[in-house]
Amino acid sequence: MPRRTLPVLVLIGLLQLLAGGAFADSPFRNWGATVIAGDWKGPGGGPTEAFDNARRDISAELVRLGFESGKILQYSVRPERYGKERLAKSDIRAIFEGMNQLMAQNPEGCLVYLTTHGTPQGAVVDQSILPPGILAAILDRTCGARPTVAVISACFSGVFVPDLGAANRMVLTAARPDRTSFGCGESNRYPFFDECFLQSTSSAQDFAALANQVRTCVAAREIREGVRPPSEPQVFIGPQIRPLLPLYAFPARSPP
């Protein structure tokens, strides 16, 4: 082996060791996460990639924040379209069963992110409506008493807050219970809320700060686009999880 290659190999080994050590110190290393794209159609009925783009890129961003990729379940209405990603089909029972298995092995925390269309009765999951009470029951059975972060990106998603709100949970929704959210059309890369979520993780310190930044970002985007009435994302933070959130700090984004 040429002598000049040894320092390069040593450097690669040190970087891998440091990366492994940093990951081992992540506060999310024993968390389980579930990220769901609940639909694939835009408001006009045509196809949109917005929900699956958000599902894919939010899952990747969770890995950057310190979640283990093997502990992130991803669901899509059209999993066969994204064959290399090894997705499961978006189905309420399948989501419950997957979360039940995942959370049995991850005792420290739980995150659920759903991006889809919404109605005043709940969120679209393929051909079904997922009502707030059913999602609350799923979280009760799977996440249990663990610190839990639930993010619902959908029109009228504020309807989830009363049922999901619990002492150990933080709930962030894309809209008030009586308002639509925006950006799920055929030409959108992401829904506005999901795009703001992705943009805000790099500067937020934790989930509480992230919620505030997402709300500010969404308001500014809606003003810029001239859409109204404003969606007004909702935030609920339970008294048990509130003092814990600073302990689940996000890593600083490395400079390019």
C-alpha cells in the first residue's frame, strides 16, 4: 500500500469513530418515529408528489436530528412507486401494527408525523378518514406514557388537539380546526407547513422552538402567496413533556 494513503485511511477511521460517538450521544437514539404520507392527489384530483416528498425528506431530516434510520417507519399510499425506499402501505391498521412493534423496542420517546389532506372529521389515510379519537387511541396503545411528539400536516388539523393533547405529548398541527392549510397542489414540492418544518429545523434548538418558527414561517409564506384566511398552525405542549423538551436538543447543522 502506498505510504501516502495511510493518513487518508486514518482520517476516514477517525471521522467514522466521531460520527458513531456523536450518534450514540443523540437524545433520540431510543426513540421510534413514524412518518406517513396519507394521500397522493391534489385538490383538483390530479397527482401530486407533495406529500411523498415531505414524507421522504422529513424522514431524512429526522436522521440528521439524531433519530436512527432503522427506527423510522415510512408509509405511502403508493409504496410501489418508490420501490427503493422500502415503504409500507398507508393503512390505519397497518400503521397501528407497525407502531406497536416499533415502540416495543424503543422505550424513550415517540414521534408521529402525518402529511395529507384533512377534513373537519379527521385526516385522509388512503381511502379512509383517520378521526382524532382513533389516532389518540393508537398513540395510547403504542407510544403510551413515553414523551411523544405528534405533527399533523393537513387542513382542519387543529381538530386533533383536544383528543391528542395529553400531559406527555406535544401536538403541532398545520391549521386551526376551522381552517385549511395550503400548498398541496399538483405543482407544489411540499405543502407550505411541511416546507416550513424542513426549513426551520436548522435554526431551532428543540421541538418547542421549532413549533414557533414553523408558525412564523407559515404566516409569512401565506402572506407572500396571498392566500387566506390564514391557516394558523396550532401548538399544544403538555405539562410533563414541556420541561423535557430542552433535553432533546437538535444538533447544529454543519456548514456546507
